[in-house]
Amino acid sequence: MAVSRRVFLGCGLAASLWTPRRAGAVEAAPAGVPRRLDAAPASLQLAPPPAPPTRILAYDGVSPGPLLRLRKGETLALTLANRLGEPTSLSFHGLRAVNAAAGIAGLTQPPVAPGAEADIRFVPPDAGFNLYLPDCGAATAGQIAGGLYGPVVIEEAPAPATDLEAVVVLSDWRLDADGQLDRAAGDPAGRADGRAGALVAANGPPAPLTLSAAPGARVRLRLANAATARVMLIGVDGLTPLIVAVDGQPSEPFAPLRNVFPLGPGGRYELMFDLPGEAGATARFLLRGGDAAAIAGETDRPLIVFEARGEARPARPPIAGLPANPSLPKEIALERAKRVDLALAGGGAQNYTINGTPLCDWGGQPLFVVPRGAPVTLGFVNRTPIVQAMRLDGHVARQLHALDDGWDPYWRDVVILPPGRTVHAAFVADNPGKWPIASAIPERRAAGLCGWFQVQ
């Protein structure tokens, strides 16, 4: 059943906004009590009536799936029930889960067979904003393209004082002439450009999503990209936000250059800003056109529109950002780091490779093996003619400056690589187990653009 796109829940000093597609959006169960998630076919009205609802895949009948929310230190306890016609899994990219609960089917756990269930239980080590979604080999692209993804929030204590917290998951849908999912969506044969759907969505239905708060209200926007292949270039009109977290980790607050920032597949940003002080004023988050990974010829379009309504709020002190994560190192000993170069090649009619080797089923040898606690420097060399997005699982990294020994003031688990460019990133291998270094675009991952490393 369809519901209003404005749903408010109490959350400390701020109203928390989440926009499900049916009544009863649920948060995580109390600590230690498993919260059930059913992965099953569902439907969603994507094309305008009189077109019929689109047949999709969903968690608990909604896409995005239910917001999972808990406090830092609490146990994330889930039971995944597979009601699909194929194996699936549940992974938590960016959450730094323990290896035994990472959900990388074929590498860290076996897939969950149709009709079977799997219990997942671990304590997330960090506060932050992330996504849960399947990671199950060649089926991954089709399952995410079909609607299997959802947000998870681990609350920090104390939370910054805000008037409104909004959780928004962006995605895109690729429909055929009958308003149903394009059967080619998620097909690895389309790996050269990935799956960029023409219908861009915010929290499920087509964008824009319109939200409102009082003039001058302080907003915390948790923004994620669940599209499988679209690198979104996000522009902001009407105000200048501060980015306070990247890929689930707090950062030193900074304003995006020229009020534009890239959001790759699986990427997450948290932004804070004050709405304009005049009633009736608006601020817009826009998808800028011209992205090489998007639909050719598309123009700018609004994704989220914030409207200032009602009585103005008193001015607040300047935005201070979020406290740093004490479990991450303040420094990385680059002089002692294991240095690994990863040359990405292929595409089009050829398989993708890393250092000349395609890997599709997690077989073969690891890219490298390091002891727990060792610093590592990765050199991503993009020899393909298109933008690539590479994900580091189980860890977060600092992107290094090209011209000096510094690094960006934030952590990330997805690195964007322009064609023909080399990007370096450094991290501390502090999470034991086997971990992927792979394309964040599942079509390309299934076509060979993946590898793995081991922390002993």
C-alpha cells in the first residue's frame, strides 16, 4: 500500500525522516533480538498510470528496504529469509563487519539458497551510515538493479544538535516499453557502461523527493547511491552544505568544491546545512548531466528539494561536524607500508582484469597477504577508457595526494578512478580474514574486475 512520502519519527533533538513505501517502517529490533528480513518479489509504481506497477525485488516488500537503526555498541542481529528463485546474500559494504558476517558469497560465506534462511549477528565497530545489499557473484547486479538494497544507521553518542535528519537512498531503474524492469538490466554483457537506468529515483519512486522544514532549520542529510553503475555528480543550489562524513566515517567538515561532489555506486555522504531563513525559499540537490557513466544526452535534474516552511528557527552556532572515529589511526606509517599496484584493464568485448588476471568466482591466489595491523598502500592504475569505482571491503582508506605526502581529510571505501589516471590510497589492515578489492559496479565485478587479499 502506498503511503505519504513524509514520515517523521522522534530521534533525540531532531526529527528523523525516512520515506518507506508502506506503513510500518521498522528500525532494528532491540539489541540481541533478531530482526527478520524477507528478500522476495514485490511491486512498485514506477511508470505513470495507467501503466501497471513494476515487478521488483524487495526486502520486506519495500525498496529501499527498511531502515535498520541501532546505537553504537549494540548487536546487529538479523535473519535473512531468501524467498527469491536464486541464491542471495546480505553484505554490509563499509560497515567494517567481522569476516564471518561480511556476506561476500563464495569468499566469506556460502550463498543463502532459495527457501533457506541465514542468521547474521555482529557488533558494528563504528557509528555511521551505510547500505545493506546482496553480494552473490553474477546474480548481484540483477538483484540490486531489481531493488534489493536498504540503509543502516549506527548512531553516535552524543549526536549533533539538528532540527531534521533525512535519510535518502538514490538509485536508478531501467524499464522496458511495458513499464517492467528491462531484462538486460544487470547482465554482465553490458559491462562496458554498466547498468545506467534512465529513471532516477529517491527512496524508491522517481525523483525529485520534496522535504520540508522550518526556515533556518539545521539539517543532517544522509545520502547514498544504490545505483549499480551510475557515478552521480551531485550539485547543490540555494545553499552551501558542509560534508561531515564520507563512506560512513566522520571527516573534517568541508564544503564541496564549486558546490558539486561525485557519489559513486555504493558511496555515502553525510551533509549538514542550515535552510534559508526566508519562508518559501528552496534548496535543491541536483543530478548534473553529462556523466560518462549515465545516459547520453541527459540534462540536469532535481533529486531532492528542501522547502523552508513555517516559523523560522533561531540561528544556531556554526556547524562543528562529527567527532572523529577513535578506532581509526591518526597517522598511517607510509614508510613501512606494503606497496601494491593494481592495474585495471579490459572492458567492452573483453573481460576486465587486475594485473592481467580476470577473477569472477573468488578462486585463485590472493592479490597480497599481510599480517594484522600492517599498513598498506594501494596504487590503482586505470588503463580502461572509462571511469572506474573500486571498493575496499572490511576496511577504510585515506586517498593520498598526488603531489605531496599528504592525504584527504576523510576516509573512504570507494575510490573513483578517472580513465588513464593513477590514484593511491593507504589503510591499516586491521580486520582479519579474506577481503575483496573489487569494482563497486557489480556488472564489472562479475566480468572479472575483482580480486581479494588476506589479513592474517
